[in-house]
Amino acid sequence: MLGPWFLSPTLAVGANSALGYVGRRWRRERTHQRPQFARAYGDRMQVDSLPLVGPPTPLLPMSRLGSALGIGTDRLWVKRDDLTLVGGGGNKARKLALLCADALDVGATVLVTGGAVQSNHVRVTGAAAAMAGLRAVGVVGGRRGAPEGNVVLDALFGIELIDAADRYGAVDLAAAIEAECERLRSAGERPYHIPLGGSSPLGASGYVAAAEEIRAALGDCTVYVADGTGGTHAGLVAGFGDHRRVRGVDVGAVPDVAGVVAALAGDVASVVDRPVPIGVPWVDGGQVGAGYGRSTRAAEEAMTLAARTEGLVLDPVYTSKAFAAMVHDVRDQALPDGPVVFLHTGGLPGLFVERHMRTMAGG
Ligand SMILES: Cc1ncc(COP(=O)(O)O)c(C=O)c1O
């Protein structure tokens, strides 16, 4: 299978390379230290999670959307994780709240992560680093153009962007992040490696709490979520204890995202001392279109529908495809029984990239 569009095939990230490796290594090195991790947030408090998320994010009915789709006003809900506190919001806050606390606990001086040029994860890592008093480096792959979208915010938050291909040549992006950590280590820094999407078992475990918030409000339900690296999906599944509660919508960022979710959900469950989730990952591969970062007619229609029925802004890369999958299932009468929750994972800055602006504004 081809890798994501923003990486050359040699940079493609496989399910068993980056995510699996980090998961295994984290378990080996950190599990026994769990009670001690992240005791410090500056000198101000002792926490194992930084306050990057805020209070439980709103869970709101999408009554006008339900009416417009002809299924009544009480079936569809939206969980507003686009409204988390740090760096413009989005799903990365729940992961980074734990990862940054761990970084402080181990005495790190600099967070090192990576992604596509327009990575939301890199942007929010920059903001989280600022809140934690750390430096941050983002190793990015893909075409570089005029500063736009997330890149503008990267500059504002002061994250240092490094072009993976320029510095490390044609290597796996995850390997380039590790190589950058090594370079910083030899320069006397203490780097903290955050994998792509923040999707280590510890990072993904941030989504256990989101599952609990949803279950406390709605009981048994199904959550639609965009699958990039699969960490958000895996954390939710670990929180529900059941793969059938989560429908991931592949956006084409990594090959075999279902395989990643299966392994990572088990790893997250062990981080939070829960049973291995029952069932198998449920991933909808029907919305990828031409690939990662390429919008589709269905995604564009979803953006307009969400905006004009619920006043919701979706992004062109992730949330619009997840929303399109949910709308498709409503129209196909394939919606699961019970309440259905669309997890809004953020990504708004990605709309302000020239090609997407032209499409959505009709330019
Ligand atoms: C806006 C947005 N939604 C969803 C995702 C996917 O999350 P995950 O990588 O945990 O699958 C991302 C990942 O970057 C994202 O930026």
C-alpha cells in the first residue's frame, strides 16, 4: 500500500514500525515507573497530567442535522474536543497533557515530534511545550510552500521546524524524529520523543477519559472518529472496553490503521489497568479518496452541511471525512442503533491552506 501523500514511499510509516516500536519500548521502560511519572508542573503542582484539556468538553445534540437527514432530533450528538484548551484545541490536547507531564517528570528539556507540514499535532505540541516551559522541535515531511494554516501558528508558538528530507534524507519520518533526538542528546539536551500523532500507549490513554465522559452522559452509544495514526480511536476503545463502540474513519495517513488500532488499544488498556477490549477494530475505508490531505466531494459536502445545520467548522483533512462517513451511514440506513456521537477532533487551521480555501470559498 502507498504511504501518505506527504511522505515519499521511503518515508512511509508502517503499522509495525513507528507506533508498535514506541509502544513496546514505552511498556518496557516506563510501566514500572508509572506511580512516579510526572510529579511536577514547574514548582506549582504535582500532577500526572497537565491542564491542557479543560473541563469535560461539551457533548451537544445535533438536532437540526438529525432533522435535515430525516432521523429525528435525538439520535446525533457532537463531542466538542475541538474546544480543548491548548494551542487552538483539538484531540492532541488529551494526549499531550499526559506526555508533557511525563516529559517534565523525566527532566526533558525539549519535546521532539513530527508530522506533515500542516500537522495539527506539531502545532499543538508547540503550544503545549510553551505551557510546560519546554522547547519543541517538529520534524516535518512533505512539500513546503508559503506559510499558511498550521505553519503560521507553529511560528507563533516558537516550535523549531526541521525538514526531514533536508536533514536526514530519504528515511522513515519516525526514524528522522529519533535521529533528531540523538543529535540533540549529543548536544547535551534531554529530548523527549513524542511519536507521530502523540500515539504512544501513554498518549492514546488520554482518550480513556473522553470515553468515560461520553458513556456517563449517553450510556451505550457509537462514536465516529477520524483515524490518522489511530491513537484517538484506540484510546476510546480502551475506555469503552469494546471495539464495537467506535467507528474509525480512515483518512489515509498510515497503512493498516485497523492493525495499529488493534495493537494500541490493547497497549492502552494495559497502561490504565483495564481488560483487553472485546471485538475487533471497526474502520471505514470508504472516505480516503485520492489520499491523505486530499479532500473529496463527500467531505466538502459534509463541511457545508455541518456548518449550515449546526454552525460547526470541520477541517478538510480529518473531521470532514469522518462526518461524511456518518452522513453516508445515515443515508444508507446503516447507522448503528442508539445514540451516535461525532467526535470533533479539531483541525480548523488546516482550512486556511490555499487549495482548501479556494475550494470552500469557490475561488
Ligand atoms: C484534526 C485531527 N483529527 C483527527 C486526527 C487523528 O487522530 P489520531 O492520529 O489519533 O488518529 C488528527 C491527527 O493528527 C487531527 O489532527
